[in-house]
Amino acid sequence: MRHAPDYAVTDAAWVRELVRENPWASIVSFVPGRGPVASHYPIMLDEAADRDGAEDGIVIVSHVGRPDERLHELGRHEVLVIIAGPQGYVSPGWYGVSPAVPTWNFAVAHAYGVPELLSDEENLSVLDRMVGHLEKPLPEPFAMAGTLENEEYARRIVGGTVGFRLRVTRFEAKQKMSQDKAPEVVDRVLNRLRQPGPYANPALADTMERVHGRADERRTP
């Protein structure tokens, strides 16, 4: 990731929150003799894990399909997990100032570590917790072990996946949310992001408001 001190994030709590809010990640390995290998899977924080060896207590759990486990040689090399938050295009036509150029606002973290492979039982437990985590916002959450039939089905298919725990040994993170722009320019960008159109992006606007301390202002009657 390009070094940009103005946008760098060093707070592990920020990274943990990014994982909680954005549970879809890219997993990248460099495998000797094969080169880069990338896969995409849901991830979750292991809130109860022993954090020994993990930088600032960041521990991630996930799973991959067995073909991907072999491609990555999972557990034998360091992997990079890329967690991306809200992102989107910002047009210079929104700024109301000149000169101006387009940009892209985003939040992202790169987390590194060597995966620890899980037993089938622990993998099943992680999958159960992950389903519970993702289902929680729904009015009628689905429970993976909600019925005996479904629990038996889950036990049959878990063998096709390999669970892992990643104690993050280092991370790089960046949040670029128009911090270099004047307050009135930020206001105009926020307004455009909330308007209907090809680049409408309420999630990005919400994040920008938090970064610029505007979230409470918008809720004020």
C-alpha cells in the first residue's frame, strides 16, 4: 500500500471495526513456484481468542474450500487479508472550486499473518458463529443448528472447507475521506453522494461524516 501519512490509520480498534462492518475479504498468498494466489471469503473477528502473538489483539477467523486450501498451501506461508470498507468515485465537478481533479475515497486495511488451521469441530463452531453474526440484523435470524436436520447437513458439508485462525502480526490501514478538502467542499461532496444518480453512495457519505465529525450534525433536528 502506498505510504500516505495524511490518510494512514494505526489504531487497531479501527481495523477491528472495519472487519465487523465489512465481513467480505480478499485472501492473498505468494506460493513459491506458483506465484500469487487470491481467494475471496467471509471473515469474522475471533473476539474470544487467546491474543498471544497478535498485534494489538486482532484475530481473524474464516474458512476456504479445500481446493483453495491446497492452492494457498494454507498454514505454510504468510497470507495477506484485504478488508475494504466504503469506497467510491468523487467528481471534481462537485467541489465548486478550480482547479480540481477527480479522486476516489476509500477505507482499507491489509492484515498479515500465518494461518493456523482449525479442526473440523472448531471450523463448524466458527461457521455457526459466523452465520449468527451475519443473520443478527434480520428480523427472523436463521440458525445453522436450528433444526437437527440442518445441523446434520452442516456437519456433512463442513468437510469440504478448511477453517483457519489468523493472528494478525502486522497491519497497514488507510482511510481517505477528503481530509485535505475545505469544510465547504466536503459539504458539497456529501450532498452529491446522498443525491440520486450514478455515483450516489450513502455508505461512503456516512463514513465521511464520521471522519469529519458531521454525523451528529445530520441527526440534529
